[in-house]
Amino acid sequence: MKNKYFWVGSLVSMILVLDQVTKYLVEKRVRMYEQITIIPGFFNLTRVHNKGAAFGILSQASDIWRSLFFITVASLAVVIISILIYKARERLLVFALSLIAAGAAGNLIDRVRYGEVVDFIQWYVKSWYWPSFNVADSAISVGVVLLAIDMIFSKQPHETTEPV
């Protein structure tokens, strides 16, 4: 794959910048728990800080233990996914893994800086609200869906190393 590392680096950098800039703007312009309606009955900007993982998992654990746990897990995930990207040869697989790595790195930055993740995107229908999330979470979600598509529709097992 020509220029694999250039476009992987560019994609990851763009997602990280977009993630961090949007979080910065939300922190500066939106008060905690304030809801700004974007599309009535469907989409708000709502600033919340998530101390836990998806859906607030482990949010009640002690601050130090929780922070160390999530920083360690996210760091290991970024390293392992980076190795998989290095070994991968198929474009869709590389793209999916790059999105996941970028999202994990974006939330890792928050965990290191604040001990929690800044979320602000809130989708809802009537009284049913999806948990708030951010650009990094979106990248992870899209990456996981693409990874599943790649796994389901790949015609042959992925070759991760050069043939001998």
C-alpha cells in the first residue's frame, strides 16, 4: 500500500485535532450540563464529563484507580492497534484500525489532562436519550463498524506479515 503511513498519520492527526478543538470550544463556551438545541427533538450540544468508560462504566470507582486503569488500557490499546496497522495490508482494515486508534488517543489525552473525558454530542428522540459522546467516540464507533464489515466480508484471512 503506497503512502500508507502518510495517510494513516494524516487521518489520525485530523481526528485528534478535530476532537481536541471541539472539546476545547465546548469547554470554553458551554456550561456544564447546559443543553443547546441544534435540531429540536433530535440533537443537542450538552457538556458533560464522563469519569467512566462507555455509558459511565466504572464511574464510581476511586479517582486514582480509575484514572490509572483507563490510561493504562487506552495506552496499551493505542500501541497494539498501531502494531496491527503496521502489519496490516488491506485498506479497509488499516482505515478502521486508524479510526479506532485516533479515537482511543483522543480520549486518552482527556484522561491524562483531566482524569475524565469531555462529552458533548447528544442524540435523542422524544424522551429517549442516547448517552452523550464526542468526536473520539464517534471515530471509535465508525472504526469498529468498518472492522466488523471487513471481518464479515473479507474473502480471505488477513495476511499481516510479508510472505517468506
